[in-house]
Amino acid sequence: MTTTAGHGATTVSERAFVKIATEVAGADDRLAEQPQVTASVSGAVAAVRLGIAVRYPAPVRQVAAEARERLMSRVRDLTGIAVENVDVDVVRLVPKRRSGL
């Protein structure tokens, strides 16, 4: 997981990559909890599996698609590692809490 830019090289461990991807994926208040992220990184390319719990009644397909797109673009910007594939699993739907209960 080494990327080069100009005169030097940056190495991102798989563990650091997963932590960064988790933070990026979790940046959505429609998620009920921190996402579960696993990744397989080979050189400067990664495949990610993302498990999310969506606050119902948020549009599940839209939340999943936006999580995928955000992960692919933002993680590459932060790490230099291209995320070529993101599998999103919606592991749970969490009902919105009603006020006054």
C-alpha cells in the first residue's frame, strides 16, 4: 500500500486504511451507528465491504449509493489508494425515535 507523489512515497497500512474508510463512511447522520468496514488492499487498489445500519425511514438505496460514492472518492483523496469496488450490506434498519417517548 505504497503510493508515490513527486520525490517520496507514502505507505498506508491496511489497518490505517480501514480506520480512514470507517470514518469516511460514518460521516452520514442517516446511519444509526458506526459502519463495519473490511478491506482488501493490493498495492494502490482496494476492495471494501461496508456494513451499515440505516435510520428508518431514510431512503435505504440512496443512503447506500451515497456511502459507496463518498467512500470511493474521499478515501482515494486521503490515502492515494483507489477504491475499485465497494460492496454495501444494509445490516439493520433502526426506527427513528419518537419525541416524547
